[in-house]
Amino acid sequence: MQTNLTTIETPAAALDSILSLENFQKKHSDKFTSGQLTWFMRNRERNGLAESGAVILSARKFYINEPLFTQWFASQKA
């Protein structure tokens, strides 16, 4: 009897690509001010950032998935 095993793979970000909001701001301070990031986070439900999967809220602390944030940011139109 042959058993078919199906592996269910879920997209998971490598931990190296996930930064706390504070560390993300420090790393990308040449691109975003803390005020801009605060605005993005406050309006994440309206601006699509929450839906993008780029924001993780764990233990009342925000984390940013860099690749997903980059995709979201690049998709913004003026």
C-alpha cells in the first residue's frame, strides 16, 4: 500500500527579513521619517498595508516584513 504524503507549505518570511518597527526605521531612515512610518501604521487598514501582510503585531509590538513592505510601498501611486 502506497501512502501519498502532501506537504502543506505556507509562505513564511525568513526571520532575517522581519524587523521591529524601530529597527526598520533606523535601517531605512534615509527613506522614511518616523512620522511617515507612524502614519503608515495608523492608517494600515485604509492604505492596504495591513492586507499586504507586511505588518505583524505580536505582544503589542509592531514588526515589519521587509520584502512585503517593499512590494506594498512600490505599489503606491501618487
